[in-house]
Amino acid sequence: MVVHIRRCGYCGREGDGLLKCAGCGTVAYCGTRCQKKAWRGGHREECKRIQRERAEEEEDEKKRKKEAAATAKEGGGSDKS
């Protein structure tokens, strides 16, 4: 899903061409000034948390797919009654 962020995550200014956070992609800023102020104001911790949660979700998804493939390979995926 593509989401276009149209409001600065620091000052609230609306518009096109905002700079999206390269780390989490969940917030954008109207310029480097707002980006730096937000980073120092707490986005650093939030961004790292979001990245960590995404990495955990991706790892869980890989495990689920691997387990599903192993189950299907063993014949556990079909019921032949």
C-alpha cells in the first residue's frame, strides 16, 4: 500500500515534496530543519522502535512460511480420507 504523507511531522505544514524518513517511512518533513528538530525531539527512539518491530514481524513471517513449507512437504497439508 502506498501512502502519500502530505503534512510535516514536526511543524504540521501541508504540501507536496516532503522528505520522508528513510528509517521508518511513517513520517515526512517539509525540510531538513524540521527533520533534525523532530529527530532530536524524540523521533529517533520512535524510528528505531518501528524498525525493530518491522524486523521482528518480517522474521516471524519467514518462520511461518518455512514451517508451512515443511508441513506441506511432509504431507501434512492435505487430508486424503
